[in-house]
Amino acid sequence: MKIALSTLLVLLLGVVAGGLAAWHRPPPAARPGELRVVHAASRLSIDPRVVRDGAALGQRIIDALWDPLLTVEDDGEIRAAAAASWEVSADQRRVTLHLRPGLVWSNGEAVTAEDYRRTLRWMEETGYPHPLMQQFQPLRTDDSLAKVADIVSAPDARTLVLSLPEPVPGIVFAIASGAWIPLHRTSPEQIASGRYRRAPGELVTNGAFRLAEVGADVWQLERNLRYRAAADVRLSRVHFARVDGPSYFSPAVASGGADLGDAVLMSRTALPAVVTETTSGISLLHFNVERPPLNDPRVRRALSLALDRETLARSFAGASGEALFSCMPPRPGEPPERTVTEDLAEAKRLLAAAGYPEGRGLPVLKLPLVRSRQPNPIAYSCADQWRSRLGIAVYVIPLSVGEINARLARGEFDIMHFYWTLGRGEASLFAAAPLDALPRAYQLHLTAEQQRQIEQARAQQGEARRVALRAVERELLAAMPCTPVVGYRRSFVIGPRVDGWQSDVSGAHPFAALALKTFTPAP
């Protein structure tokens, strides 16, 4: 018994030591009020033009440095941020936002409405689409609307006005979910040239934190005492250290060298607590409803009903995958939606009714797939299930991205796999983009009444938005232009000192909402 225990201790120490050996710089000793985060990103950036993934660490750092006009929570409710209030005209063509009084930059200068307008203009002029811009794509048919920034004005220092040539339902939600931040007049050059990496202290911000250190392997944020809600920020500093890979997160936290291991899409078994959350990522199979045999809804429904999604989730994403039966990711603490079902007997009946008993007579279906050194197994797993369960042959065709897009444009496919990541607070795929940005299979099945319902839903927020979108989804998926297949879970390794953690479908987890149980900064 003693030998076994000794061996166990040696192995345990080896795991911890291995984790520490993977640090690119020795871990810091725990300091009062400092949250120590380990990550495996090869390079962090604060350029808002290229950092768009709401779950990425870079986006969380951007959120810590700059204060947006509005925010949206996972429940879909819009919250005031730098803008204290807003009004939308009855015809939904004019939005007026009012900044809070007394907003200042970290250098003491006043934050103005023009700072927010300048940022939008800079992003568009440098060729990178602002998240808000997708909402205006349908409006670009008018030559007078040369740039999105043309619709934004700042009549005074505390007022922003969006004047739209046509109504855009849900425009306030788009402003909030797109995280419209401001940049100081000196920041675009610092970001574009990378000078903030050499002189991080010169970067002027208006968020909860300032940039204190930028290195190849270590970044640091420090509390911005001029932030509008500085008294509510319960961390003094956030220290980011790069390690060789996610496998070192748990040993780093277990050894006391870190407090938090950033998100990884894998199951983790380790000494410290592991929090696993559902993400807003959705994998769907889109059917080509414009050519036989998938122009028959019975065939499409049979393909969907025959899938064993639990098996697909394991084959596609291992412990990170979860079976998905809706285009609406489940919210924390709530049961998942079940818009589509699984029923092999009904799938066989529908296939026979369509003239293909046991799959006989059905032509080989083509499923193009982006060629990769690590092929996506979901396509092959679906093909295997359809062959073994329904007698249907599916030919998976690895192609380049260019060839995939060309086939999509020409309609030369039967089934296509898509991955969507919904924005923060988005309840459903149908709220994620303007209607004309949805896949063609959706557009062909959207009735005028359903389009009206989606537009009405987008103009709402919170639970009302989710209820309305749920009703549209059930109607639309009855025609089965696509079928949801797999969702995802992410894991964070959290040490015992971390306080204030809440589950978050979007993975935002703002540092300003976290704290350490052992320390409260002075006001």
C-alpha cells in the first residue's frame, strides 16, 4: 500500500512539474487583487478589426479595455453602458443614443460621441467590416449611401444619431451585440502599426482596465481608475501567461501558479474545478431543396430523422460535442429546445413513401467538404449512418474553399455542412444576420408571414424575442431546408480564489465581473 501511494505522489508531482515546465516565463507569485490567466494562443491582439470571435481571449481583452455604447446579456436583454439611454423612432429609421455625463479616457480627456463615430469610420475606411455593418447590407442599393459611417452623426458631444434610409428591425440589438466601442484619436495609428506592443502604457482606453504590459508570452492589464464604474471593478490587475498547450492549464492552476485556464473545447479531468458550458456554435446540414431527390421534403425529413446525433457529437467533437435538436443553443440552466426529432422507423416510412424503399433507386448524394489535413469527421459519420440505417449512398467530396463556394453558387451539391457561431445574446440562427444573408435554402422556404415574424422578433429583446423566434423556427424546420446536428461545450479551469463566475453561452466572461475571494480593491 505504501509503495502504491508513493508511486501516486511521484506521478502527481510529475504532472504538476510538467505543467510548470511549460511556462514561457516563470509564473508570478500571487499578488493582491491580481487574476492570473493561462492561455495557449500563439499571438494575442487588440485590433478590433480582426478580433471578432466573442469567445476568444483577444475579444475579452478588448471588452476590458474599451466601453461600448450598449451591451446585450445572454438572456437577450439590452443593457446601458457608455450610452445611458436611447430612443428609436416609430418608423425604425432613426436611433438616438445619449452618452452618460462625465465619461473620460484613461488620460483624463473627455469621451465624446465623435470618438464612437470616428471608430466606425476608421474600420470601414481601412477595409474591415464593423460588426454593425452587416445590418446595413440590404441598404447599400442606394448609391447615396456610399459608406455606413455616412448614416452616423454626432450633433453634440453626448449624442449619436443613426439615420437610416430604410427601417432596420432590431437595430438597437445590433448596436449592443456588435460591441460598438470607441477609440481615442491616437489609437488607430498605435493599433495599425503595432506600437501598443512596444509602448502599452501609451494606449488610451475608457474601459475597466488599461494595458500595462505586452510581451510575446505575458500580457498585463491594470485597473482603470477613471472608468465610469471603477468602484465596481474588483480586480487590480489581470496577468496573462502563455503555456505550451491546454493540457497545462490544470497543472498550472493546481500548483498555484495560475487562477484560471482559458477556454478549451475538450473535456478536462484535473485537480482544480472545471466549468463546462454550452457554446453558441451550431453545426447544421443544409439540403439542396432545388434539385431532386432533395426537392422532396420527405427525403429531407428522412435524412434528418435517421441521424443518431449523440454518436455524431462524439465522433465530431469528442467530449466537447453535444447532440443538437434546434438552431437555438440552450441557455444556462434551461433544457435544450427539441425542434427536430430522431425516429428511424418514420425515416424508413417516409423514404419508402417517396419511392425509395430501403434506399433503392435513390441516386448517390454528393456532400462537398473543405479539404483539410484533419478532415471533418461529421460528414463521414453522417454518410456511414445513412448507408447503414437507410441504405443511402453519400459521396463525401473533399474540395478547396474556392471550389466549395463555386459549387454553392452553381447549386452543384446535395448536402452541405455549415458551422455558425451566434453573436452574444442571439437567440437563434434566424436572428444572426439580415434575411438575405441566410442560406438560400432558408430564403426559398421563408413565407412573407415568416419574414414579418422574424422582423418583429428582431425588434424585441429578452424572452419575447426568444419566444417569437422559436415559433418561426418550428414552422421553418417543418419544411426541413436544413437540420441542426451538433453543438459544442467549452471548459474553463477555475482555481479556488476566483469569484463571480457565471455561465455564459457566448463565452464573454468579462474580467470586470470577476473577483478574487481574498481581496477587495479600495474605492
